Amino acid sequence: MAKSKKPKRRHTGKVPSFKKQVDAKAAQAGLTQLPTMALVATIDTMIGILRDRGHKIRDWDEKDKVVQKMKCIGGKVYILAPHEQPETEAGHGETREHDTGQ
């Protein structure tokens, strides 16, 4: 007799089960034990995955800044969040970045 397949669960917006809450707390506890360099590398990887999926992580106060990367340099944590160029300006060579003034 063939086993019947269970239907896939859909996200209903309900509160997570107790087991999921415990798992989330255990994961958070594991993250708090990571060294800073490893935690920064993990966040940078997550930023890349979200970017690959088409999501932009924007600055809360300056919405035209988009987070691109996070890195540890000299023991300090830095984030790269340049201003996003409007679609009409990007890629048309009109930014005059390399204008020599001649």
C-alpha cells in the first residue's frame, strides 16, 4: 500500500509552535557564542543571499541607501551602503565621474 503524501503547509500568520520557539531560542543562543568575525561573515552571507533573491536591504532613515556588504576591518565592523542611483541615471555614462574638465 502506497503512503499518502501530506499536503504542504502554508504560512497562516499564526504564532509559531512552542517547539519552533524553543528552536529559535537555541539558534539565537548559538549565534551569541560566535566570535565577532564569524558573526559578521554570517550576516554578510545572508545579505548576499537576500540580494541574489532580489531583495534590497535599505537604510531605515535614508531609503536611497542600499546595504551591499558587511566586513570586519581592523577589529571594527563596517557596512557598505552606497546611495542607489535612480534607474534613469544608471548605466548611461552621464554621471561625469571621470570628467577631466576639458
